[in-house]
Amino acid sequence: MTDIEAKALALINEERAKTNNIPLSWVQVHYGATAKALCRTLEQHEAFKQKVSDAIENEWGNLHYGARRNLSHLIIIKPKPDPLVDVLADTFRASLVNVEDFRAALEARGLEIREKGQ
């Protein structure tokens, strides 16, 4: 289940709870037109929020302090890229994985795998 589907299911079950209906699972609502429409609406809403965030972030240096204070809550913090994801992407592009290539990709990024506490 995607993040959007989880949000859609939560909204559906929130409304069902208001009328004392039992919660549904995503499997029960997944193929319905209403669920699909709700997911599409949520995707559009999330895209709009990201667009607003990006626009504010792009103009941040030009904004007055008061505007910054009033608009800061609209900026969506971007997650830091995970270096391990980059390493895996680099080494798993080929169908066969070479352990030495994996180790070299880790080392090139200054990373290492070690046991906890060491």
C-alpha cells in the first residue's frame, strides 16, 4: 500500500466511523471508483503542496523576515538522500552483483559496514 493509499483508507474509515460502520481494509476498497478518485485527489493535493513549498523555497532569500516567519510552515523538508541507496543503485544495475564493486562503491563514498558498537 502506498502512502497515498494509506491516507485514502484513513479518510474512508474516518468517515465510516462517524456512522458506526466497521473499518475496511485497503483490499476491500482498492478497486472501487471512489477510492481511485480519492487517491487521485490526494495525489493532486500532495503535488500542489510540493509546488507551493518549492516556490517559497526558491524565493526564500528575497522574502522579508515577516513573510519568512509566516510562510515557513509551508515548506516541506526534503529528506536527506540515503548514501546506501546510492551505493545499491550503482552496484545492482547489473543482474549479477559483484561484492568487490559493492565494497568499492561504499569506500568511494566514505562509507563502511560494521557491527554495532564497533
